[in-house]
Amino acid sequence: MKKKITYITIAVAVCLLVGFLSSFATQSSINSWYVTLNKPSFNPPNWIFAPVWTILYIMMGIAAGIVWAKGFYHIWVKTALYHFCFQLLLNALWSITFFGFQNTLGALFIIIALIVLLGFTIKWFRIVNKTAAHLLIPYFLWLCFAAVLNFKIWELN
């Protein structure tokens, strides 16, 4: 049990660190470029994003820690965690592309790839541990919403 808690703690810290580092790209544009964009009526207020992403990163870390605790020597665990790491990199790349480079179309392609890769991650997490897979569902749903939002922002601008 102690090993599992250690792995979960490390995984949560890594996810939160990725989110924190990604926020630098976001902060560079959120009060300048982003406010000038035309947005759809369903665009949430800016204040909602930080708490939602914090909760999602914590849930992602818990899920990854549960899978990691099953033993990295196992091929299914390795496969699941490789998928997880790649989707986490795409997650960070989306923020850099959308906010840092202010490239809404490029970000749209990245988020679509991210959703597909997350689908595979959930599939592999489910093989290792169903609870871990279920912890990624809110993240998947939020990404689907974010993709629609990203598309509409691109379309309106």
C-alpha cells in the first residue's frame, strides 16, 4: 500500500508540474490575445479553467499511479504508461500551440490527436485497472468539450 501511495504521489506531482509549466504559455496570452478573440456563447468564464484542470491533473496522476503500482516490469503497464506519457506531452503542446503560438488551427489538430491517444490510454489503463481507466473519463469528456470550443474559436476568428 505504501508503494502505491508513493507512485500516486509522484504521478500526481508530475501531472501538476506539467500543468504548471503549461500555464506559463497560457498566462502569456490569457489577458491579451485571448480576450480579443471571438468566442462561442458556451465559452466558460476564464476563472473556471484553473480549478477544473487542477482536479483533472490530480485525477490523471492518481490513475497513472495506480497503474504504475501494478509493476512497471509488466508489458501492459509499460504500454499503458507510455501512452499516458505521450498524451501528457500532447496536453502540454496544446497549451503552447494555442496560447503561446496563438495558433488555433494547429492546436485543434493537436487536441484531436490528444483525444485519440487518450482513448488508447484509457483502453490500456482498463486492461491494467478499471478504476484507473474510469478516473480518466472526466478528462476525456473535458477534452472533447475543449476540442469543440477550440474548433469554434478557430471558426469564429
